[in-house]
Amino acid sequence: MKPTIAPYPLTRFRRARQLQAVRGLVRENTLTTDDLIWPVFVRDGEGVEEPVPSMPGVMRRSVDQIAKAAVEAQALGIPAICIFPYTDPSLKTEDCAEAWNPDNLSNRAIRAIKAAAPDIAVMTDVALDPYNINGHDGYVVDGEIVNDKTVEALVKMTLAQAEAGADIIGPSDMMDGRIGEMRRALESSGHQNVMILSYAAKYASAFYGPFRDAVGASGALTGDKKTYQMDPANSNEALRLIERDLTEGADMVMIKPGMPYLDICRRVKDTFGAPTYAYQVSGEYAMIQAAAQNDWIDGEKAMLESLLAFKRAGCDGILTYFAPEVARILQG
């Protein structure tokens, strides 16, 4: 679009900025509670709310407390919750069998949320790292993260989550071909209405550190994830990955991390027009919180500005740990 404008002083852009009422009338993007997905961490126990030190304000909650949090989120108008498990180290194995245990933490949390807050959509994480003694998203064989064997395990994990009542499956593993296999398995097992929100462009980023603490994966991880997560230098590759996942049956796609990759969000939305999401990851959240706690920035304004940036970049929604706080502000 090339705007047509009269020369100065006939055109004065500041005219539309003089009044709050007019600034609202000409605003191009708006943040609402409908844009929010709240990531939550579930752990074992009962009545537990355990702070995550590297993520101020974020808790690991036991299943009963996750259900209470879902009720709160529903009352705030937050449309979806995404579950991440903090798995007991004794359950982490080479074969990752806990990943598809019908009674693992994630699946118990799905059922608890659906019972307590039926209007909330429940999203899950599909990757082996919370259950892998090696800390990787896939199986490790002779030092290599193997693809096809991992995909078989991810399909079993997907079906277990669908059986538990998940509405949205979130594959975050970045293995090749997993979306097609998951979609075929869901279709053939009677779960045609379960959606897939693919982490289609997930970068090998330095911004994930606090999250790995939150799910207990930091100590287990051997090496790095650069053989399956994307090179931060690449942009065209992201479009190829998005196109592949959409053709394999993804309903929605995600870019992760968020703010350092707003250019990718914009390119994806403009190219495909598919429902496009970004994850404001733990490192982004922690930086805003740390700066706010040191009075270096206005935390509330920075939080809202950062989320509005995702909408401006073309995102239909954002996974953010700020979701409850933002919802309270937006509700007035």
C-alpha cells in the first residue's frame, strides 16, 4: 500500500494524535483477552504452588491448583491454557514412556481443567524433553537425535493427550514429518476435531533458559538442540517449514521465540494467511520482569507494548506468561 497524502502543512499527522479519543479511532491494532494463551507448569503433589526463581510471578502448580488457576483464567476471559509438565526425575528414561502414560501429569491436568473450567480450550506440549533422561526433544542414539523413531513416540503422546481431552496439540519438537503422522493418527482414532498448533518455526534460541529451569530440563540436557531447532540467521527456511506443516495438516502455526522474530511473524502471515501465533518465551518474560523490578522500565507499559507488537506483526494470538495480569488490566 502506498499512501496518498497532501504536502505539509495541508497534511499534519499530529492532528490525529492530539486527543485520546481520536488516537483510539485511528488505532490500527488492538490487544484483547481473546489474543491470549496462558502457559502453565504442572508438578506432582497436592496444594502446591512453587515459585520458579528465574521467572518472577510464575508458579509450578499441582494438578488441583492448576484446576483452580483454570477457573480464574476462565473468569478473566482467557480462551486457552497450555500445559507443561515438571516431571519427577525418577520418571525420566531413555525410552520416554512416561510421555504417553494416560495418567502422567499433563494428562491428569487436562482432565482436571476440563472438569473445572469447561469453557477453556486446553493446549498441550508434544516433545520428549520433559520425559527424556537426556533432556532432548527426541531420542538420542549414539549421540544423534534420531527423527523417525522420535515421530513414532510423539504420535503415541499425541493420542494419549487427545484421549485425555486436549483441544489443541502443540508439537514443539521440530522433527521432520511429525505433523502429517499426528494428523493421520488423530483422524483414524476418532479425534478429527482435535487441532494442531504446530511450533513450525522454532529457533535454537538463547531465550529459553528460564523455561528449561521451570520444567527441570536444564540439568538433564546434554549438548544443544541445533540439529533440530532452526538457525537464528534463517528467514526463508521458516517459510518452507510453515508451508510444509500446513500441507501436512496443521490448523495453526507458531513462531518461537516471539519479539526477536517479529519479522518472521509478519512474513508468515503475509505469505500464508493462516492462523499465526507467537510464543513470548521465558527469557523475554524474565527480562521485562527483571528490568521492572529494578525500576529500569515501567513493567506494565512494557508488557502491554510488547504484546501489542505481536498483533502489529500479524499474529492472531500470543502465548504469554503475562496472560492473567494482562486480562485483569484489559477488563479494567
